[in-house]
Amino acid sequence: MSSSGFSWKLEDHPKLPKGKTVAVVVLDGWGEANPDKYNCIHVAETPTMDSLKKGAPEKWRLVRAHGTAVGLPTEDDMGNSEVGHNALGAGRIYAQGAKLVDFALASGKIYEGEGFKYIKECFDKGTLHLIGLLSDGGVHSRLDQLQLLLKGASENGAKRIRVHVLTDGRDVLDGTSVGFVETLENDLSKLREKGVDAQIASGGGRMYVTMDRYENDWGVVKRGWDAQVLGGAPHKFQTAVEAVKKLREDPNANDQYLPPFVIVDESGKPVGPILDGDAVVTFNFRADRMVMIAKALEYEDFDKFDRVRVPKIHYAGMLQYDGELKLPKHYLVDPPEIERTSGEYLVHNGIRTFACSETVKFGHVTFFWNGNRSGYFDASMEEYVEIPSDAGITFNVQPKMKALEIAEKARDAILSRKFDQVRVNLPNGDMVGHTGDIEATVVACKAADEAVKMILDAIEQVGGIYVVTADHGNAEDMVKRNKSGQPALDKNGNIQVLTSHTLQPVWNFLSFSS
Ligand SMILES: O=C(O)[C@@H](CO)OP(=O)(O)O
Ligand SMILES: [Mn+2]
Ligand SMILES: [Mn+2]
């Protein structure tokens, strides 16, 4: 024990047998809900998960994965992968980014911090650019926080503001982009009445423009760079409301995938490219989908795509997005200090870890699990395996994704007996659930169930232990509901497909009695 009384040494568990391989399986987006036709997990054939449910009651729990139980601001906040994996990996609950930003904005402390002072240095001569997800989903960002920041920045001296919006349709219903852009336009026109030159300068759908993660497809970030920094995009409009309305006229249009657009003046000139001397804030609080754009904005050495022009700017994140890389250097709100996570304990106790998922969820079982830190704690004790995801497709086209490949890697790791903990994330329920394609989500759930079977069979072979759980709900409820739990119909009498996560609880199955 150190002089401070803290020790990395783990005591033996009173009940758990020692020296057994432990498999930790996280089913992404797999909650518990009433069995009906919009519950894709119920509709799908899931014999493995069904048999776990029939296990002895002391071997399972239903646990909350949303709201204050996991460190989110309110009970209306659905769970998400960041909070879910942070909590699972740390074994503790932290006030998450959303909550910390709320505090900083409400108290005004955000304007006293180093990050704001740094961007403020550009307010006299330059433009303040705000880039982020425009919705009230509360997973990556929140509209009310953007509104407060706009007000606060202008009161603190910003004279020229440009907002670069990313439309959502994933944490909120598809089609809501129009309303969010109208609300923002209205706010900006009020700022203009007060003499602030404030406008939307560019936009695009979050999954097609800017918000890629874990380096799955740099083309996504490049499209954003071209519109936001260079002022170039295939679509040009004079207002953002016109842009989203027009782009949504395409019968296949989807808020998540709207093509990039820039706003131009009467002479066709972009109204807000990012220039030398400007300040830039990425206003998402959540890390994973901001790391790549942060690298593009901050790194001098950068070879992921041709940036063409690299403006000399003062850049700050809403939070610092990567604690290991210290990226970005400047930020408006201190991120949660997620320390002494389980992974770090394991390496200090000589326990060997194997972690695996496919690219789109790889960072969930590594970066998020380790408290938003990239890299290994101790490379000699850990092996992280990333299976490349298919890029450039929506996952309803390939609902099985790489579940089988992930399970095979986990199986081989278990049977090799080289690891004490083998943890995986199975993305299917979540990634296909987000597409809103109900039929494909049923196929996805079956594939995830088969993957669980392969892993549990391997665990049985080595006499190991398993924990099967989820980070939050998604595939178990694919329809927007009214207060009495019935599908809420739109004005044409149609159901509204829910692409988002849910407020449902998740299972926690253990192969031993806790
Ligand atoms: O795709 C994402 O970014 C979020 C939804 O916004 O999903 P998850 O939290 O499961 O990663
Ligand atoms: Mn998730
Ligand atoms: Mn998700």
C-alpha cells in the first residue's frame, strides 16, 4: 500500500473461484422491453440469450442503463455507448460530459476557463466557428447547450459567428433536422438584431459528414473539412433551412446521411470558411466522433487526407476528447476524470486481457472502457484486436456485420488460455437498430445471439466464467411510443420508426451466483 493508503492490489473475491478465464460480452444496444413486433430481439431467434433468461434468478439482474443511474443529467436521457462502457470499464459512475457542460454553462464558469480565454483571443479580428451535432438527442451534444454558448460567446465579445451544423436523425427521429435548423436560424436572427454577424455556414448529415469514429472512414471527415474549412461542397444554398428542406426532397434522403452543403451569399461566395485568425469550437461533449476532426484541426503533421489549406486558428473542444493524446490541447470544460479503471487494475495484478470488436465499436471496449484513453496500459499484458468494419455502407445491408469474426477471435483467445479476461462488443443490435430497418435488425439480433453462443461454448470448454450484458437499449424497441406505450402515429396515421437508443433496462447475466 502506498503512503496515501491506495493500493492497486486486488483482494480475492469471497465467492469467485480463482484462475478461471472470464469472458465479458457486451451486446451493444440490447435492452429488455415488452414483447411485440417492434421488439426485434423478441422477434428474432435468440436461443442463447433466451436460455440465459431461464437461468437461476441469482444469476441475472436487470439493470438501468440510462439517466442518473449512469451519470447522465436527467431521467429522460437515454443510455449510450460512452456512458455504458465508461461505467462498465470503471465499475463506477461519473458525471458525464453532458452534465459537466450543463454545470459549466449554468454557473458561467465556462467563460472563465483557459479554453474560452484562448478562443476569445480571436474575437476582435476573427470569426468564431461552432461545429457540432444539431439536435436535442443528448448523446453527443444538446441544442440548449449550443444556444447558451451562442448567447454567452456573443456577450463575451464574439462579433462574428458561423455555425457548421451536422444533422442527426439517429438520436432523434429522422426528419427532425428541419425543425432544429429553423430553431437555430431563429436564434441567430435574434443575435443579428443585436448586431452580431451570426449565420449557419455549412452542414451535412452526421454519418456522412465529420462524425466518423475510430478511423473507420476518413472520407467522412474530409467532406466536413471541405465544407467547413474550405467552403466547398456539391450543394450550395442561401439558407440552411432551404438546404435541409431541398436535400430531404430526395426520396432516399435521411438526416443521418444528408450530403454536405455550404451557405453562399448572393454572389455565390461561401459565407463562412474557416480562415487564419479564426477561433473554432467543436461543441459535442462526447468524445468518439470528435477525435478525428480534432486531429485534422490540431495536428501539424497529418496525412489522412489532403487538407489543401490549413488555417492558423485557435481551436478548442467542448471537452478534451482523448486523455492519453491530450487532444485537443484546449477545451472549454474539464472532462470527467475517469481514473483507476478495471483495465488498469488488471495489468497491476498480472491479469492478462484480450479485447476485440470491429472498427465501429473497437474503441468502445478499449478507449471508452479505459476511461477515454487510447492505447494500452501495458502492452505486454494486453492484446486489442480490431476487425475492420465495412466502410461506406449502412449496416442494414450487412446486418450480420462482423459478429461471427469477433466471436471467432474471442473463442480462439479463450481456448489459447493465454488470457484471463476476454472482452468483446457485439455491435449488431445497435448499429442495425440505428438504421431503423426492422427486418434487418431482426437478422442482426440473431447474428449477435449466435456469436454469444460461440463465446459461451468456448468458456464452457475451458471451465471459465462469463458475464453477458449490454450498454443500453436499442433493438428491443423500434417505434416511437405515446405515454400509454402504444405506437405514436404521425399525422398521416403511420408509425414513426425509432432509430435511437432507449430508456429500457439491460440484462446482466453471470455464470456464477453473485
Ligand atoms: O452511433 C453513435 O454515435 C451513438 C448514437 O449517437 O451510438 P452508440 O452510443 O451506441 O455508439
Ligand atoms: Mn452502444
Ligand atoms: Mn448506438
